[in-house]
Amino acid sequence: MPEPTGVASDMGVPTRMARAGAYLGLAALAAVTLFPLLWMASIALMSAPQAAAGTPPLWPQHPTLANIINVISQQHIGTYFFNSLVVATATTVLSVLVAGSAGYALAHVGFRGRRVVSGLMVFGVLIPTQALVLPLFEMFREVHLVNHYAALVLPVAANPVGILLVQAYMRGIPAEILDAARIDGASEWRIFRSVAVPLMAPILAAVSVLVFVVSWNEFMWPMIAMQQENMQTLPVALAAIDREHYQNIGLMAAAATITMLPMVCVFVASQRYYLRSVIAGSLTG
Amino acid sequence: MATVEIEHVDKVRPGGQAVLHDVSCAARDGELLAVVGPSGCGKSTLLRLVAGLESVTVGVIRIGGCVVNDLPPQRRDVAMVFQSHALYPHMTVYENLAFGLRVRGTARRETDRRVRQVGARLGLEAMLERYPRELSGGQRQRTALGRAMLRDAAVFLLDEPLSSLDVPLRAEMRRELAELHRSLGTTMIYVTHDQSEALSLGQRMVVLAGGRVQQIDTPVDVYRRPANRFVAGFVGWPPMNFLRAESLADMVGAPAGEAGVEYGVRPECFAAQPGGPDDVQFTGRIERIESQGGEWYLELALRCGRVLVRLRLEQALTVGEPLRLWVRRADLHTFDATTGQRVESSGR
Ligand SMILES: Nc1ncnc2c1ncn2[C@@H]1O[C@H](COP(=O)(O)OP(=O)(O)OP(=O)(O)O)[C@@H](O)[C@H]1O
Ligand SMILES: [Mg+2]
């Protein structure tokens, strides 16, 4: 293809070559990221002797579900999976509710002390979980919520990161859209429900993915707050399985694969929300 | 239908910035009141106060005779078209139009009928299923207007509704707005920074500058008898010429001897022939000529300063030639040079 001048590519129109290069690079990156995960899944399907080899091969010779069945039937992984699912789902629902309403209020409702609250949120982000573990444990023991799902859900329900994300996003939504709804006669609650929430949908989706993933992977606090074995979450249980069966690589890989599976589903399901611009076209200029 | 009365309103922003100072004006029942002023003079703020989106610092606002200072926008019975249109981006045109009706619990069939009726009236039938981002500027503007029409309010507030449109479309929409006002008969407050829009649309107009009311009058009266130097220079295009009293030497027959005044003459008030015995005569040299259709735009150099002249004239003109022009005494405006206030000549 003749290229008359350099202008076309200078103007930001990628040539075919450049595009192919970009895709190649992305493919390489994806391969590097996915390789260990796929290998892990592959090991989970291997027979015990094959998996026990010094370095397990890349592909199972005789694929078997033995490890998976073992992990489910012998290790109660179903219970832990259920615990994790309840905790992560409840945390996500609660923190999206809190982040959505608090972020909206901080961005668009004028109330006394709004700045102070915003500042406290930033402060909240800066506190490491480790510093909170002891006081939290004391608190929850006091109210008899140790070994209770609430112990894992409540501390993260008001998630400062989520609130700040929603606030920043909502600041980009012009207040005049909400004013228009006021003029239309909508109550403040109706405005929140019918105008603000649909406009917030993309950031709420992002926050829910973030919270779900963080909650699912949380290790330290669940380990301390859930001392009863049947209340443990997957990562904690996984660590226990690792300690007990460190020779049984296939079993460990099966448990890890099951732990990882929901994350993959969440990412695939939420992908399409990321690159959506909702406010395009509502305003002039 | 309702009157809107704004009485001695001050608005100070939370930061301490004073935006409006002692603003008083009123829109009569069914009147189209144009509010005009330069950018940043507080026009949008004034509308937002009437709508209840912001609260007054001092003063009283009455709609239909009732003090509404403490009523939220939902209960003021006003419709508003925003400067930015502010359509709901996640709703189709249909949903944008229907939202207000749905909120107020109108029956589905009735909502549908009225939305389609207004949509048809504004030429939006084919757009009803589109989202705001898929509309042209003019279509968005119509949607915003339609949303306000469906509000069925006693008062219509319009904040520069035409500012985002191109010139031909603006002229067309201006006609449509005038027609709309005639057929609805609603009280309207129309904000614009374009003085020609205010002159052509308003039954009366309020000139605002620096957060203060400069003049309230019919467009004809604002044009003929501007209350001060600011209004004189702001209303009318091309703008009025101002001459210091010292330039009296250039004028024959001007009211003599008044020190500390400034004279103003509109470019279109010059004539090539004297029209009456007490006309004021100007003599100057032609500096620049521009022909626009059948009209000439001249820059005439007087002994102290230049004036812009708009003249309808058959004869050819040449740069550098001297020219004598006449202005009717009534078209010579006089302003106090220090306060800028209009000085009524004793002759009237
Ligand atoms: N949200 C705001 N925060 C702080 N100051 C504001 C805000 N909105 C307006 N102002 C200030 O108030 C003054 C009046 O603003 P306003 O929007 O009423 O002007 P306007 O006459 O509508 O101007 P324009 O013709 O540009 O729309 C301006 O000086 C502006 O800087
Ligand atoms: Mg404005």
C-alpha cells in the first residue's frame, strides 16, 4: 500500500503494521499472565504420580477429575466455597449500597461538614488492615460476632476506596442534570433512584468487582475472625490444605483452581462495563 | 398563569462572592420578560433563584402572589430550559420528555399521548427512541424545550436556550419560541446575553450588569431612551457612538454649554440631509468605507475622535473626503460624564 506522506500515521491513524505489532505485544503479555494459571488448572487434572514429578509436565497425560473430587469430598471445599461466596457477595452488595449513596451525597448534596467527611475517607484509605486487626477483633468479640459472617462483612461494608471512586466519578456528572429532575418535580429519593444510580452504573460495576475480588482474596482478617473451622473462607482453608498436603501437588492445584474460578467469571462478566461513557451527548459543548 | 415578582434580592455565594445586588423586577401574567446582560453578570443565578435551585440571601420572590422563598423547586410550579440543556443522558428522547409526567403519576396512556403530541409539535417524532448523544444541537434544544412544555408550569424559565445553535437555526428557533409563547400564553423569563434576541423577543426587557438592574422597559424604550451609558452601549448593534462634550466644536446646533456630559449617537441615526430646523450637524472626514448590501458603514473622523455611521445613500463616497451629516435632536442622547446616568434634555 503506497503511503503518500507521513501525515496519516502522524495524525494518529495507526498503520496496519503498527496495529499488528500492538496485537502481537498484547498477545504476548496475555500469554505470560495466563500461563501459570493455565498450568495450575492443567496440574489439577493430572494423576497423582504425574503431578508429583519434580516439575510437572504442561499437559495431563490421562486427564482425571480425581483431585477435584478428592478436594470436594475429603477437604470440605464446598463449605469454604459457600462461606467465601456468602461473605464476598454480602460485602459487595453492602459496600456498593454504601459507596453509591455516600459517594453521591459527597459529590452532589450540600451538607455541613462535607469536606471533613471527604478528608476522613482519604485518611481511611491510608490505614493498613494490619493496624486494624487487633482493635477489630476486640470489638467483634465484645459484641459476640466472632465466627459470624458479619465479622467479615461489616468492617469493609463502608469502603473508603469505593466511596472516593464514586465521589470522583459523580463530580464529573453536571449538577444541572439533577437540577433538571428537581424542576421536573422528582423527589430527592426519586432523583437518586432514577437519575443518579443509572448514571453511576459504570463506576458501581467497577467498585463491585473491586470489592468482590478484594473480599474473596482477603486472608489475614478472616483467619483471625473465623476460628471455627466450618466458618473459614477459601484462602484460609487453602493455606491449611497447603500445609497438610504439601506433597500432593495435584490436590493443591485443584483447590487453588476452584478458589480462582469465581474471579475469572467476575472479570469476564464485568468487562463490558469498563469502557462506557454515559454522559456523552447530554450537554452542549 | 402567574406573575413573578423579584423584590430587593441580594445573592451572596457561600464563598462570600456577591453576585446580585438589590435586584427588583417583575414579569406580568403571560408576559415574556427578557433578561439581558454581559457574560457573568448573574443572569443564570437570577433564574436559579426563581426556580428554587438556589436560595436568596436577602429579598423576596413571589410567584402568583405567594412568597416562594422557602419552597423547593419541585413545588414552585416552574419549568426551566437550562443553558446546557441538561438532558438525562441515560434516557431516550421519549423518556426525557415523559420523566416529569411519570414522576407526577400521570397515567401511562395520557403520558404517551402528551409526549407524542409535544414531540410532533417540535418535529421530534422520528427521534423519540434516540438517546441525547445521538441528537444534533438543535434536536437536543427542542427536547429540552419539550421537557419544559410538558411540565405544564405556570412559569417558564429559559436560560440562553438558543446559545448553542448556529445562526440560521437560531433565527428559526427564535420565531418558534415567540410563536410558542403566543400559543401557550405562559409567563416566561428569557435569559440571553444577545441584546438583539432580547430586543426581538421580549415584551419588556431587564438589562443586568455587574449583578445590578440597569433598566427595565419595553425594547423600544430601552433602545430609544437608555437609562445610562452602559445600556446605551450594550443595546443596539453596531454600538452607540459616544462623544465627549469637548467635541461640541464639531457639532453645529448642539445644546451648548453643558459641561461634564457625554453625548451618544447611534450609527443608524445619521442622515445625509437635514430633517428639521433644530437638527445637529456633524462635519468630518471619511476614514473608512465598507459597503454592506445597500448600506454604507463609514468611519467618520471628527476633530476629537471617530464615529461609526450607518448610512443608506445612493451617491458614491470616497475615503478622505469631508462629509456633513445631520442627527435629529431627539436622537442625541446625553449622559452625565461621571455617573453615566441619562440626562433628560430640557426640551422634552
Ligand atoms: N457554581 C458557582 N460557583 C462559584 N461561582 C459561581 C458559580 N456559578 C456562577 N458563579 C459566579 O457568579 C457570577 C454570575 O454567574 P452566572 O452564571 O449567573 O452568570 P451569567 O450571567 O449567567 O453568565 P453567562 O452569560 O456566561 O451564562 C459569575 O461571576 C460567576 O463567576
Ligand atoms: Mg448563564
